[in-house]
Amino acid sequence: EVQLVESGGGLVQPGRSLKLSCAASGFTFSDYYMAWVRQAPTKGLEWVASISYDGGSTYYRDSVKGRFTISRDNAKSSLYLQMDSLRSEDTATYYCTRAGGGIAATFDYWGQGVMVTVSS
Amino acid sequence: DIQMTQSPASLSASLGETVSIECLASEDIYSNLAWYQQKPGKSPQLLIYYASSLQDGVPSRFSGSESGTQYSLEINSLQPEDEGDYFCQQSYKFPPTFGGGTKLELK
């Protein structure tokens, strides 16, 4: 059974940093692109970042480029999102997703989500 | 970026009814369209990929279709557990983009 379990969310002040983690199981992690998708409170879904099988290629939405860093550790079947210079508009639930199909992917499995609140 | 315009924003229907949700792509996405269901307080789940292929475990009352750049999700014989939010998403061109969502409420 595919499982994605996020951790690391919380309340953080604007301008500070936070690192999200996602532990994957039930599939061969290194065979898949992975991605983070977020959802602001009562809003829709928004793709944030994707990473290739070996971590050699990364992709970001414009609003987080230069502030967020996606990475992975295939030996630990883990995905990460380092978020720096956080802004109030980054407040959202962040979902770890398996991205079947590469960078323009269908997100076939989702974690339970982790809440990030950016507020002073 | 490809824009996905989803309608209606909300929908109210009775048990056993059939409903349809639409998604219009701003350009041709060649059937690279997925539908997700998000039940209250839960994470999204993939229902349909490539416009009309049912994800494993999804009931057959869900179906997808397309006509040009217009994509549709149909739910037959509505059940109580179908209440929630539905989103479309294009996977043809980077970056992947989502529709604004449809809130389905059971009367």
C-alpha cells in the first residue's frame, strides 16, 4: 500500500524558515518524480515544486522560486521542502504527492497534508 | 500557463441523481486531464486520469469524457459519500494547473 506521511509543519513568523519532510513507503521511491502541492485555507489546489527521479532536476512555481528548495533522499525514501523567506501567502496545507508521468504529471497518491501558517 | 476553467463552482443534488462537472482548457491538452475528489477534511484522491480512465478502486458510477478542450466528470446515482470538492488538472504542459474546484453538496 502506497503511503506518504508529511511532517514539519507549524506556525512561523514571516521571513523565517521551515522544512517539510515526507516519508514514502509501499513503492519504489526512486522510480517516481515527486511533487509538493499546496492548498490555502478554503481555496483550490496549487502545484508548488517537482523533483526528478534522482533529484538532478527540480522545478518550481514562479512565486516560490529562489525561496523554496525541493530535495529527496532515495536511500531513505524521503522527500523534503525547505521553505525560506516565508510570506503570509505561503500559508496553506502542503501535500506530498507522487507524480506519475514526469514534470507535467498526474498526482496519483497524496499524503494527509501538513499545515503551514505564516503569521506574526 | 494553461488555464483550467471549472464549472459550476457549487452544485446541490439529491441521492440517486446524476451530475456533471465541466472543465475548459485554455488550449488543447490532448486528453491529459485528471479529476480529483477531496472529501471534507481529507486529502485529494485521484479519480480519473487521461480524461476517461478510472483509477483503481474508483466506483464505476464515475466517468469522464471530452469534447475538444471541454472535459466533463459525470457522477451517476449519487451516494452520500460523493459529497465533497472536485478538481480537474491538466498534465499536458508544465506547469501542471488545476481548475478552481466544484463543491458538491447532497440535498
